Amino acid sequence: MSESPLLKVNGLIKKFGERTVLDGIDLEVSSHEVVCLIGASGSGKSTLLRCLNTLEVPDAGTIELLGVDLADDDVRGELVRRQVGMVFQAFNLFPHRSVLDNVTLGPRRVLHQSKATAVSAALDLLERFGLGEKAAEYPDRLSGGQQQRVAIVRALAMEPRLLLLDEITSALDPELVGEVLDVVRELATSGMTMVLATHEMEFARDVATSVVFLAEGRIVESGPPEAVLHEPRDERTKVFLRRYLEGAG
Amino acid sequence: MLSLASVFLLVFGIALVFLLSPGARSFGHFFLSPHFFRLAFFGDASESVPPMWQAFLKNVGLCLVAEVLVLFWALPVALLRMSKSALLAGPRLLATIYVDLARGLPLILVVLAVYFGFPQLEIPFISNGTWFEYGLFCLVFCYGAYVSEVYRAGVVAVPYAQTLAGQAIGLTKVQILRYVTVPQALRIVIAPLINDFVSLQKDTAIIGIGAGVIEILKAAQINQGVYFNDTSYATAGLLFLAICVPLTRLAEHFQARDQQLRLAGSIGVPA
């Protein structure tokens, strides 16, 4: 671990009213790492991801991205979000724009690329993920799996240093989950740094460089996937995994 | 085939009721006479009866100008109503009272109050308005409230997730409004907006109660007074229908398109 971490979270606390959703999170993510956040619904996974993208403002603690403190007043949200891509559970594509326009909006308006540059880069990306033919379509003409892949491409088009994936397969029909996970797997292979919240334990075991188990806004256990998923030490992790395994089958 | 038969039966049945009614002949003469329709529509210079199509142009002109003004006037009202700032609490309350008043008062009462009340105030600017200015005031006053609510609903209807998605690719607040929220709100708003405009168009007839000018209602009344025939009212009805029915269809078209679009970008809707 010679290089400094891409992302460094220290003592992060986030409250919604009286409720403490994140209660002192410490987390480091280095380049090319894939960190899987697991834990029950309401354990704080999504809120953590949103904080990392400054979509939520923490109540205490620091988040450093590439050595820059995000709480610094000089750091504007838009700047952070150029470096950090995010994909949502419900895709959140822009329904009034074609697939191509969804993908090029950020590069053109935020990165100020020329239309030609943005379009050709977008078409390359869409091609890479088997969506080349869908460029002119509107989101409502696509399946859920295709929409989510477009959402991933939209995030990638900004050439982020870090990609946040928030339960991106939870809204999909089971038969469509595979195609989306394959995309993430390919990204992991190509060295993309990712933090993802997921309920897909097998997938986490396959692609994660580390797994983080959250409960009640705290990191209960973290480490390599084999360790956390197969030999959990904390009782809460055991219960969660057992319940999950029973549920899965 | 079946649908055709169903339509035919219904139309035929209704026509039959009218045709076989004891007063069919006199009803036809007094309300649907082609002769009096021609006289009403084109006017009759020898009896100094004004042509109704010309009178109708006054209504059309009034509604066109009113619609443009309403579009603008409703915007600050909607923004105020949606504002959360403590600083704007006063104006916000005012806007709320205005919307309640304007939506609660029948237009005809507003027309009477404005046309007969304003001149009595003897305030220079307010008391010597033309019929057109007073008409604009009444229509914009009443419809501004409705349209402001339409705006409000449109903005609220764009899911917050869309704003999040815009933020996530680094768009600024203004860019999100421009490229993400407002275009979608416009689509949502366009159908209800046209509906309100159809209604506004029709309500220009009410202006005739107060306005001392020969617009469609007055023209119809003059016509009726000269010939003792009510076909002029049917003529007025046809003129309104000629404008309002296509507008309504247009609204339905937009509504259908919007429905289709709104399905997109949300959870799991395969093609």
C-alpha cells in the first residue's frame, strides 16, 4: 500500500433528524479496488454512497477524495461529481432524452466536450457494452437491464476515477440481473475503482477486493471477501449471512 | 365493425329522439335554421346585424392575449407558492390568498365587479380601462390561479431521482433545471395547460356580460333580438366548438405521449 488511497473516509456521521444513519464510518479505498458494501436494508449503505458523492452532506467526519477534503468550502459538489460516477437502483435515466443524449449530457455540459467528441466517445462506450444499436432509442423502449447498462455508460462517460453503484440490480427482474453484473465484472477486470452496495453475495465474492459489512450505521466487519463471507467473526455478520443464505435457498 | 355499428346505433337513436319529438319542427326552425345561420354568421347590413364571425374574432383576440399573459403571470405565483424561504412568508401568504380567491370566485362575478366597479373607483389608471383591458384583467386574474397550480403540479411531478441523477453527472443547479427538470415538467404541464386554455377560450363569452362591445355573446343577442330566432346561439356554439374541439384533441395527444414517456426511466418497465 505505497500509494495514497483514492478515497479516505474518517469518522463519518450522518443524521436524518433524530436518527443516526451513519455512526462513525472509517473507510479507505485505493485505486483499482472493488469494495462491496453489504448489510440489511437501512444499515446505511445507500446513505454512505450518497455522502461519498456529496449528494448528502455529512454531519461530522471527513471525506477525502484524492487528498482533497470534500467538506472544504472551495470544493464544489459539481467538481467532486465529475470524479465520482454514480449508478442508482432505479436507473434514473432522463426519460425525455435518447440513450445517446443521456450519455452525452454530462460530457458536453460539464466537461464542455464538443458534440462530435462526446458523441463518438458515447457510441464507443455503448458499443462496448452491447448497446450500440440502442443509441437513438428512448429509455422507455429498453428493458430494465438495458436501461441500467445505459445508466452505467452514462456514469462512465464522465471518465470517473471512482464509480459508486447503489444496489443496481435490486430493481431488475431476476433474468436481467446477469447482464448488468457482467458489465460490472468487466469494469472490475479493467481496473475501475468501485464501491458498490449489493445483495448479491456470490457476485460480491467474485469481484470484490474487500467486503464491508454494515449494521446500524457502523462498519461491523471488513476484509477480503473470503474472510468476511465465509469466516465472519462478528455475531451480527453471521446472523445476517445465515439469514441471507436461508433466504436464497 | 362492431364499434361502427355501436356508434351508428347511438347516433341514430339520439337523432331519432329529436326528429320524432312533437316540437321537432319548431325546434329546428328556432335553433338550427340554415337560413338564420347564414344571416348570423355573415351578418346582414340591411338590418345592421353584425357578422358573428367578426364578433368572434374579438373573443379570439382577447383569449390569445390573455393566454400569453396568464403563462407569465402564473409563474411568479407558482414560484412563490413553492418557495420555502422565511423571507418570502409574506408574499407566499398573499399568493395563497390570491389563488384561493381566484379559484373560488365565479368569473361572472369578477366580470361584474370589474366592469361596473372599477370605473366607480375614480382612480385614474384603474377606472378608465377599455373593455379589452378589463377583459384581460378578469381572465388573467381567474386563470392565473389555475395555471399557477398546473405549474406547481408539473414541477412536483418530476421525480426527485431525476435531480439526483443530474447531480451525479456533475450538472449545476441551473443546468439541472434547464436540461432535466423543466423539459420534463413542460411535457407534464402541456396537456392540463391546453385544457385550461380551452376553458379560458369559452369563458371569453362571459366577458360579454360586462363589456360594452359587440363580441360573440352580444352579437348573438342582437341577432336574436332582430329575427326572434335563436339560431345565432347555435352559431356561437359552433364557432366555439370549431376552436375548442381541436384544442382538446391536441391536449389528449400530448397527454398520451406524456404517459408513455413517464413510464420510462423508472423501475423495470420492459419495452
